[in-house]
Amino acid sequence: MGFERIPGTDTEYGLIAFDADGKERPDGATLMSQQLIEKAKRDGVTNVFFFCHGWKGDLPAARDQYNRWIGAFARAPERQSATTVFPGFDPMFIGLHWPSQPWGDEELGGGAFGAPQVAVSSDALLQSYLQRLGDRPEIRRPLEIIIKEARTNLAPDELSPQVRQAYLDLNQALGLGSEGVAGPPDADREAFDPEAAFEAANEAGAAFGGINLGSLLEPLRGLSYWTMKKRGRSVGEGGMHTFLNDLQNATPVRVHLMGHSFGTIVVSGMLGGPNARGPLMRSVESVALVQGAVSLWCYANTIPFGGGGAGYFNPILSDRKVSGPVIVTRSKNDSAVGVFYPLASQVKGSASFDPTKLPEFGAIGAFGIQGVADGVANDLKMLPADGAYTLEKGRIYNVESSQFIAKKEGPSGAHSDIAGPEVAHAIWSAALASA
């Protein structure tokens, strides 16, 4: 935590850290968020560029990611262009760390599909999930049942009644809702059915993040996934929404937000506030939602499923909380949002990327933001780093990015590979178009 310097450069960024309970961790005697507000006031900062990662488990991993992302952004030639666009341009960069790792790649080892091997001990697996989900008796008891069963039969033909009930008990203990497609980002799913989750993973027959789908533990990974989405909403709608308001109240700084994966939930929560209806001092200037693990209908005016209605984050648009452009990257090769997202929502099989067949459950990182008013959303292709975008204020741009993000199909390691100059150029273009 504190002020971080990107190795080999003179670029510095502030790193705010939150704990698993959604509370900011102090940096010494004070909160880093307050130090950043004071710095913005004292130094006459004109533009704040805020970055939020997706699933990262610890501070070293977050630092490594921000060193690459913010480093690429700060080195881009557009930084010089900004001096002519924004009078007295003086930027400040901020990164947020929050514990958001739903599972570890080390949890399952090699082995053919349908016969995976547990690569860590049962005790280590239990402790890792207790750390992620919370070490409370109502969580520990069903976890012990599930992991004990996995130790003896990781790939059964079906879940035993005892394991199925343990999953239902764990879902209840975690307080995870199932409100359908119009629900908040941690509850926009069908009713949790552990057997359906297990069968859907078997049908998928694909590997995600180095983890073989189809094991008895697949519903557990799904519950951990939704817990991290719930945590992201809590951090965004709580402490980070307050920070954004305090920053805007203290200084006339222009604010540009970028969120990746689960971080798109945090950024949307920052804008929306509690239940997506909290007030802001004023609009932010630009937003970039990069390979978002949040529903394609979450900003919709009208959802064509489940009885219609507006998306959970639609008030962000109707209240005009973003004055400049919103860019949304999507890649057809990103299996993190294209395969696992619908699986976690209890949708069997892989997602289709046919834009004429938009699904009920799908991620903006695969389909962009859909269901908004005519003329508000526009489809673009991501341009090379020297390409010229024509972006307008108040518009959403779904940027087809398969050429530059997750360029190869397969396991989703490329889901976080967004440090290329083309992505930095797109984010800069949105920021500059807000002027």
C-alpha cells in the first residue's frame, strides 16, 4: 500500500487496499484514500486516472498488474497530447487492490478431462477456501463435507445427496441471491442448483484458467466466483463511492475510471453507490470497462428477458453520471467471460457470439453493453495504437478487441493480458474525447 513507483520510470501511482470485509486497510496512521485526496488538493492535480483489477489474490499480484497497465498507459504518446487538451494537465494515477481471487491455479493438477487430480492437500484446500469465503462455522461445516468427498471421488457421475445439501447450505451461508437477469451483479443468476452446475461443467468439457471443469468442486468454484462479485459490489458501492464523492467535493479534478473483469463491478458500484442509486457530486469524465465479468444487460433500459425492466446499473446512464464516452472491450476468444460466466449463471454449454442471438446470461466482455436506447450504444473495432477514434460524449462504444485482447482461443490466461499499447490508446482516446 502507499505510493508505488513503476520500475525503471519516474511514474508513481497511489495504491488503495481493501480487505475481504470491504473495509479500507490503513496506510500507517491514515487511510491512503485520504492521502490521495490531500495530494490532489495540494498539488493541483487536474485529472485522476483510476484503475481496478479483476481477480487478483494479493498485493504483489496487484502491483505487478498495475506496473504493467499503468506503465503502458503513462508511456503512451497521448500523455503529451493531453497537455494541449486539458489546461495545466497534471495527472494522478490510482490503483485499487481488493482480495478477489475465486480460486488458485494450483488447486487442480494434471490429468485427462474427467479424471483430474487434487494437487494440494485437503487441509490446504479447506484453508484456502476459508480464507476466501470467511472462516465461520456455517461456512466451515459444508466446506468440510464437500472437500472430504472430493478427496475420495473428485469426478463422480453425480453429486451425492449429502454433498448436494452441503452446497445448498454453503450458498445460504454466503448470502448469495438469485434475482435473475435484472438483479445486482452478485445475484443476476438463476436459482442455485448444485447438480445443474455440476452437469453444466461436465457438458462444457473445456478447461478454464488451468482448471479442469467437470469435477465435484466445480459448484464450489462457482460459489466462490459469486462471492467475489458480491465483494466487488460492496467495495464499489461502499468505500470507493464515498472516496469518489470526497475527491470531487475536495477538488474540481476530472475523473477517468477503468475496471477490468470483476473490477468493472467495482467501477460501476463507485458510480452507482448503494443499490446503484447513490448521488455523485458531479459526473465523471470517462469510463473504460475492459473484458467485464458483469451482465450484458446490467446497463439496459429494457431487458428482453424475465419480464423486462431496467438493468441494475441503468441509473448510471439515466442520471448522466458519465459526461464523456464509455468504452467496453469484448473479445470472442476470452473464455473467462465467454465460457465460465454463463456456466456460473447456470447456463449449460458455451456462449454464442452471434450478435443476433444475445443470451439471457452473458458478460459485457463477450457481448458489450446491450439494451440501451437507440443511438447510445455503438459498435467499433479496436484500432492500432496509431489509429484515430471518433468518440462522442454520452455514448457507449462496444469495442471488438479480439485482435488485441485474448488473441488466442483456449484457457483464459490472456483474459488479463491487456497491457498492450492498443488498449492504452483506446482508454486515452475516451479520456481525451471527454474534454
